[in-house]
Amino acid sequence: MRWASLSSIRHLVARISWADVWGRVGVEDHPSFRERDFAVVGQDDRRPVNLGERQIRLSSPRWEDATPSIVLLGYPPVPFKVNADRRHHIPRQRDRVTNWSEYDAGLRQRGSLTVWFSEEAIAAWRAEPRTTRGGQPHYSALAITTALTLRVVFRLALRQTEGLIGSIIRLLGLDLAIPDHSTLSRRAETLAVTRPPSSAEPVHLLVDSTGLKLSGAGEWLVEKHGTSRRRSWRKLHIGVDADTGRVVAAALTTNDVDDGSQVGPLLDQIDGPIASFTGDGAYDQDGVYSAVAARHPEAAVIVPPRSNAVPSETAETAPTPRDWHLQAIAEHGRMSWQKASGYNWRALVEADIGRWKRVIGHALRSQTDKRQATEVALAVDVLNRMLALGRPSYVRIV
């Protein structure tokens, strides 16, 4: 049994019993956009906390010249740990693919050279004559893009990429010049990769970040002998369309860049409208809400407040979207808020990050910043083209 530690302070306590959550008030009856009133009651430091109910304490409210804070008493701040002690009794969800024949054909096409070495690239292999002063390029941007795309798909070094392109051209009996590895490396510095086309429908954007290794000792060497210097890596920020699964925005930064600071650059890569923006707790920042509101005022921001989140100073008179999230969590709990707000769809962006690591790899092969940015842009195009070849349709069976 836990005892309250704050004394001589009036608290704002909202108690929602399990009957209220699952009985009289359903999740659909409590949108996060409706204002509710909390009852102000006193709190004695000798009174034990009743853990049989959901109790959310907003201690030291602002009208008492203090900063309010929200604490979930009796339940951990991370919702999936509620069932941690009996998780092994919960069966895993099972699904069945309904379009297996089409999906199987699409998986085979991902390794076909005819998909990545297209007729359009052969027709436009040579560069157009240059009309300005300077050297004349031998290879078009499409030719360089095709060669570097094959490098990304098959995880090749530059010299192996040169050998693969040469063997394909010779097998096809074409009279085309073969770009050498130095040309591929130099042209990658300034190559402009076409961005993914924007959808006409409003996009439900899911964002997250992950790390990509650059260089350093291998995993076995580090575990066996340790490492003498810190391994370097880059942070990849991606935005995924929840409806199509396509990567619609990507940014590469150093490992010390905050996730929230990249919301603006990601949104600038999307030309169409955005219906909602969903991210994890790392995006619970005022700058994120401001960046989304400045570019897409009608978009809903679905970001879970942190465990020590506080309402704004205008929570009573002019509540912000973040205040509505806090209020919904206080009344119904974090798990119910996740279902009502659609936050659970954020798992799709983590699935895309896992697909990136399996298909593209865990590391970057380029050395300079511009070449790494080109490599990331090509990887985005590769993943979207693979998804267009065939996407599974699931039906839950358990």
C-alpha cells in the first residue's frame, strides 16, 4: 500500500472506475476534443491511495502558484507493462495472407534485374549534349541512378556495382559505356533523386527515427576485444503513409539531433494535405505542435504526453490539443486513449523501419554527407517500388 507524500496541498483528483471505462462510458463516447470538469477535493497525507480505481492526481495546480503535474497512481507509465507479469499467458496474434499468389510473385520480382534495369534507363543512358561551358558528361542522371539503385538493392560496393552493370550490358548485347566506380562516387555527390509523389488524399503521417551505422569495429570484434573509440552512426528520420505503407519523407542527420527538430523538414517534403501526425513520446514538444499547425492547421497531432506532462496555462479557457490528450488520459487511462485516438497505428512505421533494416541493411556505405543523403533517397525509392510490386493483405484468425 502506498501513501501520499504531499501534504497541506489541495489536489485535483479525477477517479474513473473500471465500470465507467467499460460500462456507462465507452471509448467512442469520449472524444479527446470535449471539455470535462474535474472535481477539486482535499488530500490527506495519512490517507492511503486506493489502487482499485484509476486515480490521476494533478498536484499543485496553477491556481495555487505551482506547476501542475500528472501522475498515474497504481499503473506504470508505459502501458504495455500493465500485463507484463502475465504476458506469457496471452497468445500471439495470428494472421492469414489472403492474396498469397500475387504477393509471392511480387517477392520474386524484387530480385529480378529487369525490374531495376529498365528499358527507360537503356534508352536514356547517354547524357544530353551540354549547352553551357564545362565538361560534357558521358552518362545521364538516369544511368547513374540505375547503377546506384542496383548497388542499394544488392548491397554492393562501388567496384562490384561497376562489374554488375558491365555484365548486364554485355549480356543484353548493348553498345553502351560502363560507368566506373569513381564516376559513380563523384556523381552521387550531386545526384538529384526524385521524391515520392504525393497522394491526392490526405495523408495520415506516422513518424519515427532509427540509427544507421557508419563505420567501426564489427559486432564480434567489439564483443571479443572491445573498441578503442566510439562507433559513429547517423540518425534516420522517416515519415510513412499509414494507408499505403509508403515512405513519403526521409531525413538523415547526425546522432545528436533531436527527433522533434526534424518534423518541419519532413513535412516540407509532402506536397499534399495531411490529416493527422502521429509520433511517440519523443515528439511531445511545443515545437512539434507549432510546426504541424503552421503547415497543416487542420491536421490532428496524436502524440502521447509524457508521464510528467502538465496542462498548459490556458487549459481551462483555451485548451490545446495536448490538453485534450491529457484530459482523455486522466479520465479513461492511457490504453483507452491509444485506441480512441488511433495511436496504435504508429506500429506501422516501426514495421517499415524493420523492413528497411532487413532489405537495405543496418549501415550506410557512403562516406560524405551528400552521398549518404543520396543513398537514403535511393533506399526510399527502392522500398516504395518493392511495395508496389506486391503487398500482402491480412485477415486476423486469432
